[in-house]
Amino acid sequence: MANRFILNETAYFGAGARSVLADEAAGRGFKKALVVTDADLIKFGVTDSVVKALGAIPYEVFSDVKANPTVKTVKAGVRAFKAAKADFLVAVGGGSVIDTAKAIGIIIKNPEFKDVVSLEGVAPTKKKSVPIIALPTTAGTAAEVTINYVIIDEKTKRKMVCVDPHDIPVLSIVDAELTAGMPKSLTAATGMDALTHAIEGYITKGAWELSDMFELKAIEMISKNLRAAVQDGKDMRAREQMALAQYVAGMAFSNVGLGCVHSMAHPLGGRFDIPHGVANALLLPLVMEFNMTGSEEKYREIARAMGEDVEGKSAAEGAAAAVAAVKKLSLDLAIPQSLRELNIPKSALPKLAADAFADVCTGGNPRPVTEQDLLELYKKAY
């Protein structure tokens, strides 16, 4: 069996790293950018700090992206790209913005997928996306380094997980200064999203030595820095470490897959517009408990990476310590602890379970799972 690993061509890290943007774009022969972003980032000056770094390179802005982007949003972005006569995309935002840019870029080069919904799963695209330069403004999704993107089909209210090596940005600029304006709640949710990526990527069926190395380091970095990043938004050291940690987690999970936390979180976003990081954080401890059997040794390493003392403890005790550490972190960050708190109707649980069972991430779960198992997990989360 061959284990594939796909990463960006180039990535820059560090506060102020956006200063390389103009030279990198010009050096690649790019002529005009469509800057994909959202209205809040424009309002708070984040987008402006990036477009200034474009220097003399002309650009136009598409800012219609909302959290949990839809097919309609992507189609509007495709029209905007064509109207601008751009030749590359600059994505300034969190996962929703970068995912939208990926879908736009794929469709421009592969117009047979202009309906967007046909991109779900592993679509047989033939050409690489329009070149994308991604500048994340959150520290969670790692969309700037992954081959995945998620778009909502408004008609079915489903989150479509799209997996395509052709969509990966040619350049990522991970500049922690762009995350400095995140409110505490968003810093917490996106940070827990990154932790979920790292833990699920570590225990998924496709995990192997190279991915394990990245995921364990990401778990360690997140555990050491997320609380500080949330409690003191001006702690740039903590923010830089979180920006790097989420990227490191993304390097691995993009190549090995995820599991049932994500397959259960996706319907909550698709049907009820629950922020992805919040859904992941709420579900993570419950799914970890479900998956514990058979993964005790790896769970003990998770606990160790999170700073827990597991010396002399059995594998089962170490595994329990990992779940407890995740629960404590979630509580410390004031993450909602039940679906009831999120105003999810109990009557919706069977449909959520059906959607989760059909989700592409379910296949990567380390323990076999049925639709009934997922329903019981939703009931526990309620």
C-alpha cells in the first residue's frame, strides 16, 4: 500500500508574513486578483491590511461569503471572477472563505462542474484550480493546506464534503497578525476545531507514522497555547503557536481523513447553521469515548501530548485521561456542552443521524459505526 502526502508548494509563517504577497504573486506571473473575503473582515480592516500588501497588483473584491458557504455563494463568486478578468484568487478569511475560493477556482478550470453539487465527494476533475493564495484569519480549519472544502447545498440543507487534490492553494501565508481581531468565542471554537482535526487525524483508519508525528505535535501545541490565546487576545506568541498548530494538524488530516466527530458536526452546520468549531468541540469528547476501545494506546499518547501524567497508568487509564483533558479544555473555554443549549430540536436527531451516516468522514472512523450508533451519540449530546 502506498501512503500519499500532498502539501502546498510554498508556505510562509510568522507575524507580518503577508509582506511577501506582492513579490510572490509577481514572481509567479500573476496579473490580477479576485480577493475573496467577507464583510466583517472588510469592516474591521483585516482585508485592507492584505490588499495593501498586493502593492501595484490590481484586484477586485468578492465579499459575499458567509459562515457555512452555499452553492449560491460559489456561483456568485464564479461570476465575479469572470467579470473581474482575474487570473488568480487571494482568499482572506477563515475556512468558509478559503473553501469558497477553492470551489470557485475548481469550477473556473473545470466548468463541467458548474452546478457545484457534482463536486461532492471525490470529483473526477481534470485540471488544477485557478491559482489560490490563502491567508487564514482564524486558527482552526487549516483550509489553506488541505485538499478538502465544504459547501452547503441549500436545496437539501446538506454540507457537501469535497475532496480534490486539484484545489490546494499554491501558496499559504499564515500570518498570526490576521487572527488578532478574533473574539474570544471564535478563538475558542476554531482552536477546538484544530484540536478535533488533530485527534481525529491521529486515530483515523488512514493514520500512519508520518501523519501521527504531525498530529501529536499539533495536539501538544494546541493544549499549551489555546487557553492563553482565548484569555488574552493580544498574546501574539500564543496566537502564532495556534496558527502554526492548526496548519500542522491540517498537513496530516488532509492526507489521512477524519471520523465521526466531523460527520456528525457537518449536518449541524448544514441544517441549523451551527458554527463548525462549536459543533466539533461539543461532540469530540462523546465520540472519543465511543472510539476508545481498541485505541487505548493512542489515546494515552493524546493524554501525554496534552500534558497529562500517564506514567505508570494502564492503557485504559491513560485513555480516560485523554477524554477528561479534552472535556476540561472545552469547559475552560466556555464551549456549549449540549445540543439543547444550541436550540436543536430533539425531533431533528434521526435526520441528523441519517445525514451523518452518509457523510464521507464516517468511513474514516476507527470503530465501525451504524446509523443507530450515531443517533445514540446525538441523544447523549442533547
